Amino acid sequence: MVAPGPGAPGPGAPGPVAPGPVAPGPGAARPAVTEPCAGKPAAGRPPAGKPPVREPAGRKQAGREPSGEVPPAQGPPGAIPPGEKPSAVPGPGPHETPRARTLLAGAARFTLGRTLLTALATTASAAATLALPAVLGHTLDLLLAGAGGARGWALLCAALLTAEVLLDALAAYTTGVTNAHGTAWLRRRGTARLLALGPHRAARFTPGDLVTRLTGNAAEAGTVPATAATAAASLVLPVGGLVALVLVDAPTALAFLAGVPVLVLLLRAFVRSSSDSVTRYQRIQGHIAARLMETLAGARTVAAAGTARFEHARVLAPLAELSAQGRRMWQVYGRAVTQGGILVPLLTTAVLAVGGLRLTAGHLTVGELLAASRYAALAAGVGAVVGQLNALVRGRAAARRTAELLAVPPVPYGRERLPRGGHGRLELRGVTVVRGGAPVLRGVDLTVPGGATAAVVGRSGSGKSVLAAVAGRLADPDSGRVLLDGVPLERVARDELRREVGYAFERPVLFGDTVGAAIGFGACEPPRPAIAAAARAAGAESFVRLLPAGYDTALADAPLSGGELQRLGLARAFAHAGRLLVLDDATSSLDSVTELEVGRALTREVRAGTRLLVAHRVSSAARADLVVWLEDGRVRAVGPHDVLWDRPEYRAVFADPGSGLGSDPGSVTDSGPGSEPGFATGCDLGSVTDSGPGSASGSDLGSGKDSGPGFGPGSASGSVKDPGPGSATDSETDGDPGADPGRGVNPGSGADPGSHPGVDPGSHPGVDPGSHPGGVPGAPGVVDSGSGSCSGSCSCSGSRPGGSGGTA
Ligand SMILES: Nc1ncnc2c1ncn2[C@@H]1O[C@H](COP(=O)(O)OP(=O)(O)OP(=O)(O)O)[C@@H](O)[C@H]1O
């Protein structure tokens, strides 16, 4: 017998898919974190054996690593809200069918050998099944006639039965293997495409929906090649049965043929109605999985808000619709089976009645009547065909969902290399980014000279993270261009881009089995000393040393605070630092002292290059060479922090509760053991006193003894020599929040050619007033585009107050 099809819907159909993985000591000398990738290449290295520490999801994926908390879809429990993410993706429809077909054809090609073996085994089994009634009938006739040779025919019957059993077993085995290979092929393609989409394009699917597409849906689609082969073979039985019936006795066959049109109509109706309900069923599964993922990602919020019951109801709200579709599937299937169950015995009875009459008339032998009745049953064997059709319908619907993922084009990369010896000059030209139908960056023109540190500040939602994302091509602008060392990012080869542009995020996700592997995770694996140096620079070494096995501690055994996680994320970025390093709020969870130390280490111990820091703290802005002040997606001004600080609106940015003033650790002088007395980070120097041993209490604030290098290359020295207006000499200590917390440091105002000899001083002329006709006169070094007047490229050039005219 031909193995029955994969089964009916309902219990046989997939239930809500459970989200799951897709398939997916320091030396005495301190080595600088340079040449991080001198270690063994990690091309093709899987994302380690451990899933991300934090669950992915979130709207801000474009520019920020996903947060652990995702706001649940709005609305009370009930029907699926129309705005929920899966609906943002084009739903399955006739126009997708060719894609699904192409995909299934690809899976069939991949499993061709096994599929052919399956087809062969099932066809051979069907042939044995077809031969058996004739042989059995003839054997019976020989036995009834007492003729010789019956024994040989009886043995042939036994041989046919044995062959049928063995061939069915072979078909079951090859079907399983073919399904597994087909599923694996689809999952690999889906996962590869998902990873090639980049965060922004992938964000159009919710994580739960993606998991459903890559697990349950891919598994169902993966069964299509073998099911198609089996279904083709299972057609051999009814067709062969009919042919055999005609051969045994044509008038008897005519009795059967009278009922065939009804059978055909029945099958057609089944395919039509089950296709629709199966498609809906699978979509609802995706919705439930998406909600479940959201809830799991936001488990803390749910627990804190005490909304577990609400969440329970919300996640399972589509269950009623799922159940309705499941029932519909059952009904459709049940109806087809029932109708077939009535029709088949009727047809068999008609065949038997006509055959009986023909037997009485002497036109048929007993054996022929037996064979005719068996062939009639085989010819009417719609049960197997319905099962196969049902599996094919489900598989095709599932393939459409997988094909929707593949229909999203991957991010294209060019082949160009960045110029050798470039320092990471970053240019944004007329960059506009649209999110949710509205521009969130509007015609941004900006130049950050190679080797400079730029702090991006602005109120919450002003577009800082989006800017950080486009700067390193985690997202592409909707219009405009981003250039690194003069090469448009879209032309740069992928490996080159990822090697030369590093990111650290506010809430990093760690990949790797161990702490060391998590730091080394990247396109290439840095050697252990470089990993240790990166950890040291990121302030992670102290707690890594305390772990049971240091860098070899399994991530699962390393409980990490938010700040520790952030430091490991920073260490990862430092270990792979290229010519551009983008830190998107990556120090927000660090205490002030650690942040200060990280800022220093970034200058001294990490490969020199351009830094783009999304900053909420005054101290971070104060240490940068230039500040890019964003407002409503536009560059409001570019200039040194201490000069911008004169403006109440700029100060108000930091008065934003979300931006950290008041608790700004930048006002701490330096509380680290062995800290340099008198070092001030430039904040309200009188407002915080330092209780750390050996630290300054702010008494020599503004003394200009700035020995901290700050973030920027060469940022420290200039302030000693030439504090300049608005630099470290500000001594207002009246506690006025609008006073001068930001002025204590004159970051980057002095050249430090010694420490960064590779940086071209000429390329750091401070702010380029020429390119900013809207620059505010009297505010040296600041270019104001608040009125939208930043028409050319904004660069920090020349007129840095207190600076020597270069930050190199
Ligand atoms: N995927 C998205 N869909 C819709 N809107 C988005 C998306 N990503 C960002 N936005 C919107 O773009 C604007 C800028 O977002 P962005 O994350 O860059 O702000 P930000 O300045 O970094 O804010 P914060 O300081 O609060 O992190 C915000 O209004 C945000 O709501």
C-alpha cells in the first residue's frame, strides 16, 4: 500500500509554534587594542553555541541593538489588531504563488535524489498493490479449478505482499529524510536572507512571526517535494485500478466511471476550501507566536506591572480565531472524507452488482470478480489522495509565508575597499531617513574629520540613534549619502565595512559560549591578549577576573548587571575597532568613574579612529571634539560643547530628564583610586565632590590641570595650554543647573599629534563656517543650522575656541 499522506488538519496540523532557536590574564605589558583581527579568521563561524543573552525585538532595531523590553501590541485582548506587524508584510495572495513555486522547486532540486528514490519506492509499492488483485484472482481461480501451478501463483502473491511492505518501509524512510533535507534547505535560505536584511528591513517582521516562518512553516513547506512524489505515486493506484478494471471487464468499469465526475468535483471543492483555511490558520499561528515573543521579552515589565493575566489573555486572544480556522479545516477535511466514504462504497457496490450479473452470465470468473472489486476500491481510493492533497495545500501555504521573507531584498553591498591609511572621515550629505511614514532625519549634512570624536546630542527622539545607524550602514538613508573616507558606504564591500566600522550599543546582545568569546565575537577572532586589552579598556577586566574561570567562564554562568553587560559590549567593539567606532549610548549604564576611565582608555588603548558617540551626558559631550546637536531630525548646530553651552536651548537639551543632567556623572572629577588630582571632566565642578581616595574634590576646578585625554584624540593637552573661551577654566560653582557644567574640559581642543600621529591636523580645523552660512556670529566654532541653514557639509574645522586649530 502507498503510505498515507501526512495527515489531516487539526491535531495533524501544526499547533501554535513554540518560539525556539531557528534551525540557528593580562600580561604585564598592556597591549593596545590595535590590529585586533590578527587572530584566526572566523569566517563562517556560527554565532556560537549560545543564544543571545537578551531577547531581540523592538522598534529601534535600525540603530540600536534590540532591547530586552518590547511594548506589547496595543489594544485589549481580542481580534488581531490590523496594525500588528505581520499585517505590514504583504499577505499571501495569488501574486506570491510564483515565488512559493520557485522556492518549492528549489527545495525539490536540492532533494532531487531522495525525492526520486521516494517516488520510485512509492511507485513500485503501488505497482505491487496493483498487481496483487490480478494475481490473487488468478490464484483463486486456479485453486477453485483444482488446476496445477496454484502453488507458484500463491508464492507470487506472498512475494508481492512482502515487496509491498518493504517498499512502503523504504518510502517512509526516504520521505522522512527528504523532508528533513528540504526543511533544512528552506531554513538555511530563510535564515541567511534574514541575516542579510539588516536590522531595519528585518524589523518589518516581528520576532515571533519570523520564528514561525522559519520553524513551523519551513517544516511544512519542506515536506512538499516528498509529498508531491508520494502523491504522484498515490495517483498511480486509482488510475491503475481503473485501467485494470477496464482490462478485467469493461462493462463493470463503466459502472464505476459513472461516479467518477462526482469524485473529481469532491476533490476540487476540498482543495479550494482547505487552501483558504490553512492559509488563515498559519497566519494566526504567526500572530500568536509574535505576541508570545513580545511577552517573553517584556517579562520583567509584565511581572512588575502585575499584568500577567492580561498578557495571558492577550497572547491567546487569537486562539478563538485559530480554533475557528482549525474547525473549518477539520470540517472541510471531514466533509471530503465523509463524501468519499459514501461515494466509494457506493461505487464498489455498483461494481460488485454489475460484476455479479456478469458472473452469473458467465462473462466473469470468481477470481475476476474478486479482482474487479479490489480494483474498484483502489480506483476509488480518494482517501489517500485527499490526505496527500491536504499536505500539499498546507505545504504550499507555508511556502508562501517563507517566500514572503525571501521576497524582501537583502542589503546590497559594493566591492570597493576603503582607502588605505584613511582616518575615518565621515560625511553625511543630505541624509534623510523616513520611519513610519515620517522623516526622522531631514537632510542632514555633516562632516566628522578622520580621527575626531563627535558627540551626537539632542532631545529624546531627535534622531540620534537613527543617525548612528546610517553612519555605519546599519540602515540606509532614504535619500542622501554617507561616505567614509570619501567612499559611499553602499559601495564598500561588506567585509571591509564590518571590519572598519564598529558599534557598541546601550543594551548589547552577547554571542558566544564564554565571556572571552563574547568579546571576540566578530568577523574575525582577535587573539586572547587583544581581547584582554579590549576588556581592560572597556573597564570590564575587573569583574571578568572575579568570574570563576575568567574569560573562559560560560556566559550562562556569568550573571551580568546592566553596566557589566554594557562593558562587555564595549569591549567587543574595542576588540574589533576599525576606523570608525559608533557608540550608541553605550556607556549609559556605567558609573561616572568607569565612564571616565573608558573614555581615557578609548583614546589611549583602542585603535585610533573616528568616534561617533550618541551622548546624553554633559560629560560625554564635553570630552568630544565636536558636538552634533540634533533637533527634530535636523542638525541644529555643530561645534565644541563649551561654546554651545552658552546657549540656553543647548543647555536645555541636557536638562531633559532623559538626558541625564542632575545626575550627570560628568560633574565628578575623578574618583578612581589613583586618580589625577585636579582632573575635571568639565561639569558643574562645584556641585559634586569626590569621596574617592586620592581624588580631587573640585577644589582646583578650572585649574586647567587636565591630564585626562577625554574621548578625543589629543583632547587633553590643549586645555592646559590654551583654555580658550568656554574651556576648562570656567569656575562657576553656584549650582545653577543652567550654569556651566559642561565647560570644565576642553576636549579635543589641543592637538595631540604624538598620540595620533596618523591623524591629519589639517583635517581637523574645527568647524567649517564656510559650509554653514547660518553659523552664529560671535559663537566661534559653532555652526548653527537651527534655521535649516546648514546647506553645505558641516565639519569641525578651524575655529575651535581654546584649541590649536586641530584635533589631531
Ligand atoms: N522603526 C521605526 N519606526 C517608526 N519610527 C521610528 C523607528 N525608529 C525610530 N523611529 C522614530 O524616529 C525618531 C528618532 O528615533 P531615535 O531612536 O533616533 O531617537 P533618539 O534621539 O536616539 O532618542 P533617545 O534619546 O530617546 O534614544 C523617533 O521619533 C522615533 O520614534
